[in-house]
Amino acid sequence: MEDAGDMLSVPIYPMPFQYKTPENARKRKKYTKTELKNAIDEIKEGVSIRKISIKYGIDRSTLRRYKLDENKIHKFEDKNSQYKASQVFTIAEEKLLANYLLSCSKMHYGLTRKQAMQLAFEFATMNSKKFPDSWTTNNSAGKDWFRGFLCRNLELSLRTPEATSLSRATSFNKKNVKDFFTNLKTVLEKYKFEAHNIYNCDETGCTTVQNCPKVIASKKAKQVGQVTSAERGTTITLCFAINAIGNVMPPFFIFPRVTVIFGQI
């Protein structure tokens, strides 16, 4: 039987998405496709690889590898110098995925983590990408890919959305807002309301059933909505009102019934 002290001394290696580069590790320099091509051309003219490496700041082994197989330079356009060989999608393709996820969130149809992983698998299949066998088995991308995807696209985050009915999501548009302020202006000019008669009321919904899962949305979004069916739960409205001179009405509830009898079970 192994000693407990020996078991505790076994090093624990981090997962791939948690890997942190050591402080004393050599940092790779970023270089463009033009710089790499010029370096290879000068090597062909007879300049030593060592001098070219110092001139452009590119590692000598990298120069030898591209010199032996110049076809790799043509693939450099979609993959910069920091591209990882195990990465499934190119930078441009991941940007397309990120923009699509943000668009879905803005339309109140944000994708959950599971749906985003399935979308990534379908996207990779349609584009004949090379991916792990586990993707095919599960018909979905892996958790490691998803976490790495969020790390590479910092504008994305898993957010808990607020349940929004379909009628509210479709009614809040430019025309309805314009009509509201036009009617408000007409009423104010006609009746000449004073400050103590002008109240601003805000409401919040206290739902009894709905529980939306986390969806992918922008980190900068103040509020994230998710379209839900109105029949799935009952919403009790809590209102707050204050007038233009600072008088406050006590908070009040609006129940979805004509008559509410308290004290009955």
C-alpha cells in the first residue's frame, strides 16, 4: 500500500485550458506572412539562417521548417504565428461563430452551452475540419474546446437571461416607441400637467415557474433576455412610482386576478 505522503507528492498537472506559461519561458515573437516570406527568399539567396533569424527575430528551427516546405507559407494567411496546431477553427471562423452567438443573444434567442457546442460540431463537419473522435461520438464539441473558445473570445460570457415574453420582445420597436412619445407630447401640451401630477412608474416581474438556463451573451450587455412562452408560468408585477418633485408611492403588487381573497389556502 502506498504511503499517504508519497501520494500527496505526486504532481497534479493542469488541464489544457488552464495552462499558464511560466514566467521564465521564452516568449515567441509574432511575425507576419510578408516577413516570413522575405526571410525565406533571403535564405535562398545565400544568407545564413542564423543572420536571418537575428534580423527578423524568427526562430532558426521555424525558418528551416518553412524552407523545407514552402507550401506552409500559403496556409499562414488564416493562421497567425501564434496559431496552435490542435486548434480546430481558424481565427476568422471562430470570429464568425462568436458574431452569430452575439446576434442570437441580441434577438433574445441566446444559445446555451450545449447548443453552442452542437453548433460548433455542425460547423466543423460542414467545413471538413479535423477534430477529435469524441466530437463524432457525442455529436458535439468538447468541453475543453468550449472553454478555450471563451478564453479566445473575451467578449463572450455565460449569462443568466431574464425571461421575456414574445409579445414584449416584438412590441418594443422603433415605431411603437415613437408613437408613445408623440402621444405623451400631445397630452402634456393639452392638459399642462404640473410637476406633482407627473409620475414615473417602473415595474419588475416576479415569476413563479420560469427558470431560464444560462446562455452565451456579451459581457458588456446590461440586460440579457430570453424569449419564453407566456403560458409556462404566472407573473406577479411589482411597481414603484415617483413624481417629478420627489414624492414616492409605496410599492404595490398587481396580481393576475380580478379579485384576490387573502387568508384562503
